[in-house]
Amino acid sequence: MVDRNGCGHDRPVLTGSPRSPPPSFVEQANVSDPGIYDEFEENWPECWERAADLLSWRKPYETVLDDENAPSYQWFPDGTLNAAENCVDRHLESGRKTHTAIRWEGKHGERKTYTYRDLYVAINEFAAALRDLGVEEDDVVTIYLPMIPELPIAMLSCARIGAPHNVVFAGLSADALATRMDAADSEFLVTCDGYYRRGDAFNQKSKADNARLKLEQDVSTVVVDRLGDDLPHVLGDDEYDYHELRETFAGETIDPVPREAEDMLFLMYTSGTTGEPKGVVHTTGGYLSHAAWTSHAVLDVKPEDTYWCAADIGWITGHTYIVYGPLALGTTTVMYEGTPDYPDRDRLWEIVDRNAVDIFYTAPTAIRAFMKWGSEYPAGHDLSSLRLLGTVGEPISPRPWNWYYEHIGNEECPIVDTWWQTETGAVTVSTLPGVSEMKPGAAGPGLPGMDVRVVDSTGTEVDSGDSGYLTIARPWPGMARTLYDGDKRFQAEYWDRFSDPDTDDWRYFSGDTARIDEDGYITVLGRIDDVINVSGRRLSTTEIESAITGVAGVAEAAVVGRSSETNGTDVYAYVSTEGGYDDDAAVREAIIDSIETAIGPIARPTEILFTPELPKTRSGKIMRRLLEDVANGHELGDTSALRNPEIVGEIQAEIGEE
Ligand code: WTA
């Protein structure tokens, strides 16, 4: 076992009995020839033309891969294309203009349907408005919107005029928005008045206003009126109403700007090893090719499908698999604004039933919740339209996997357990549903053309059955090209650990640990860095700690992950106050406030434990690993090397009393 820093390493990692894909699925699958693995292997990197050829290129590429400046690889570098043209315009030309592009399901049962033609009109008008506001090619436009149709419309409008978008999850705080806008030098913001959270109107614009106050640059802001009279708002200087802009530019068309394949399509901030979020840079050609290819080969998307990825577009899963992948393939993508249990726990199944959804893709956290609520909720609906199920974001253990297979898929739908990251752009490890056997609890092998390896600390591949670090030894089209603040951090974060620049041997390190079996199937175990995965969302423990230590009266804090039945991992915070031990309700409240202000409610700890001191090494380093063991009730190793070993017993006693 490698360093036990991450979360969940001690959870059982057994895989369930293998299952073959149903023959009826294989017969119709986009990819069903097992020869595809050899084909990609023998013909690498040209094999990736299969992905690029799913797109329409303005200027065809001649070079597939340029590795001159590794690890900043370039894919299809001499080709040009436009992502919005690929996701919208070309489907009009192929006679699909009345086909539904986006089927939107609102929180309160409202519904909207955008055909490809509707989407075309919307993105042309909004692209014209953005231009008029002064957005030029390569200007970063920040989008801070909940799951409403204006979110993908704004993204595609940006793509049309070659302005990279920087979507910030709507649930993040004003501070988090300001940090991301500042880091991205962004002078344009698209937001809304507010949105409904559960039943209540929630003010988003005031968060955006507060963020703008913290920024040095002037910001032009577009506000979507989502709530109407439920939350009146006033527009200030340099603020514009989305619907009025659309009216002003009604009927305008904007030629899609041809972008070089390597031009930035978007930026996406994600948590890293330090408190500073990382601005992951994705390009137009490689990213879109990989998004389209994996939607085709892994999610089996066909133009005539109704496809639903129940994620939020504010994170990478929604970018790739609600917007870019499915729209590039011309399918119908479902977009859901609400939560799975409102107004009732059968909400998702009602949507599947009513829309006759063919493909459903969600996260293990959701599946564990469905399992807990009981099979009567899906059983009350006709789910027979489903053909394929997917999961992403966290490890899924065999029990919820089997529940999903049985109660949602009726044992007739293959499940793809897809491992990937913000940085990989699109799915990297997964079975191919029309080819491979599934093993509940293991994501699968690397996709064709991917060279995924589990290695020990020297970079040598581990034996099957063993665990190690999850690395990728060859580039792939959807990979992040750099971080917005520079190549240096990009190399330090992902490449330095296992690469040898002297021999030009570049290995991408994911930050995850994994086990590999005799068939090359990978079971992801957890992260080795200071990132925890709460309900499939990446949070930085350092960032949470700094929000806690910012509270008056707090001396020190250590944040760790605790395994949780429902969330995968919960946030667990140890805090020592300046006065020594002080379980003070006011401090507790201030801590929660500070975390919600710095990051957002998603980072709120499940537990805050006050302790007189934190366990430390003799050199004064907080022993987070030990605290994680304590939080998880694990047996502790030798603690005698600590400067203050007695504190561990005190903390354990404290937890025991709760
Ligand atoms: C975790 C989400 C196990 C992993 C697409 C990774 C998974 C991080 C899986 C990336 C999976 C994602 N099985 N773990 N199928 N998929 N992860 O950037 O730790 O939000 O490094 O991208 O989620 O999270 P991110």
C-alpha cells in the first residue's frame, strides 16, 4: 500500500462478480468491435483521428500530435474549427433544425424545449450582444449561473466569438467568484438575479455584486431575470438585462470565429494541493474531439437519443457531458435545474419516464441516496426506455453498483463507471459498454489509446492485485494544456513526480491512488493530496483550513475527510482556539459562516471538533494523517514520535462522548 494520506484507502475494495453487456445492447452499440484496443495501439497517435473526425473542421488538420514542447502537447495543431458551429450550426445544415437540442426541466415543473434552430438563434443574438459589450476574441467571460438554459447559451455564445468562458459553480461564494475572476483577469460576467433553492428564492446577484466590489478591474455584467417578481432587482452601471439584450439584437447573426485547435475554449477552476484554485486550460480541437468521441464510444450517444447527464454544468462533468459532447453529436440533452428529492424522491424517475430517456449518467453519491430512499421510488415509473447507465466522480462500491444495475437498469443496461478529472477533459478510464465485461467496483481499463499505469513510488508498474499511483504515460487529446497562471505550476502539479525530462519521458500524475487487477481493470482508491471528494466534488482541505483560521479566536485547524455512507467523504474539522479548549457556539457559528463565505455551503463541515491542541510531529507539523485515522475510527499506528502524544487519546475520548 502506498502512503495512506488519501481517503477511503481502508474501505473494502473488492469487486463484485463480472457481468457481460446484454447482447441487445452490443448489437446496436456505437463501438462493439473488441479489435478497437489493438487498432488504437498499433496506430497511435493517428488513432485519435477517429475522435477528431467526429467534428467539422474549417481547415483540416494535417498533424495529429506535436510533442515538441512536452508536456504542453498540441493536438491537431494546424487545424481550425469553431466549437459552437460544431455543436449547433452543422446540425441545422444536416436537416436537424427542428430536433430538440436542450430539454430543460425546471425546479417547479416548468419545462422548456430548445430545438437546434432555437439554440442557433439564441447564441447568435447573445454573441452579438457580447460583442457589443466589448468582448473580443480571447477575452475571458465569467459565467455564474445555475442550471438554466442561459448557461449553455452563454457558453456557446462565447465559443462562437472565440472568447474563453470561465464558468463558476453558482453555489460558490462571492469570495470564490472574485478569486476566480481576478485570477482569470476577467472583465465580463454573466449572472442572474437569483434562483430557487428548495422552495425559496435565493439571491445570486447580491453575491455577484459583492464579488465585483472586491475586484480591481471594471466588470460589465449581464443579468438573467430568472425569478421575475419573486425577487425584484435593479440594474446598476454597466449592468445589462439578458432578455433586453436579446431583443436588441434579435435576428442578428454572427459568423463563428475560426479558432486554431490549440486556442483556449474554456478555463475551469478546480481544487488542488494548495489553497489556490487551479485554472485548468482546455483547448478547442483536442477537448472537443475527446468530448465527442467519449460521448460516442463510452456513453453510446446517438443523435436520436434523449440523453441525460444529471450533473451541474458548473463543474467539468456538465461542461463535457451536458453541453459539448452531446451537442457536438446532435443529440437531445436533458438539463435539470432541481434536486433529486424535490418535490419528491421519485423526481428523477418521473423525468426519465416522461422524456423516455435513453441514457442516464449520474454520481455514486446520488446512487447511494436512491438506494437509501428505497426501490419503491423508481419502481413507480416506467424506466424501460433506458439503454445505458453511467457513473462518475467517486469510486462506486459493488453494493450501490448492483442496486443501480437492478433497480434502475432492470439488469438490461450496461453501466459505465467512468474515471476522469477536470484536467483530463473527458473520460479516461472506463469499460466500452458494447465491448467489455463490467466488474462492479472497478472502473475498467484505460480507454483505447490511453496508457494508464498504476505505479509504485519509483514509477515502476505494480503487480496485478497491488495498489499504487494512477498515472498516464502517453498524451491524449482532451488533456489540460496548462494552468492559467503558467506552465511552471502545471509541471509541478502533474508532471514532476514521475517524469524524466532528460529522457523526454513524460508521465502525468493524477493525484489518485488505485489498484489494478489481472485484466488491467482499475479500482480508484482515493487521493494522495490535500483534496477531498465530498459527494463527487473536489474540495481543498487547505482552503477550508484557511477559512477556519481566519476566524477570530481560532488558533489552528486541521481538516480531513471521513468516510461516509452517503457522501463518500464528509468534511471533518479539528479546531484549537486561542484560549485553549473552548467549545464555543459563537465560534462554531463563525467558522461555518467563514467557510460558506470563502467557498460556499458545499464545504460546510459535518463535524467540528474543538481540541486543546492538534497532534504534531517534533518539527511542529500537524499530523493530518493521524487525525484522519482518528476521524475514521481506524486503528492508530505508533504515536510516540509525536511531540504531544497524549492529545490523541483526549481527542478520541472526546469523539467517543459524542
Ligand atoms: C474522482 C470529475 C473513482 C477522482 C469528472 C478524480 C473518481 C476526481 C471517478 C476528479 C470514478 C472521478 N471512480 N473516483 N469513476 N471519477 N473520480 O476534477 O479522485 O471534479 O481525481 O472531475 O474525482 O474530480 P473532478
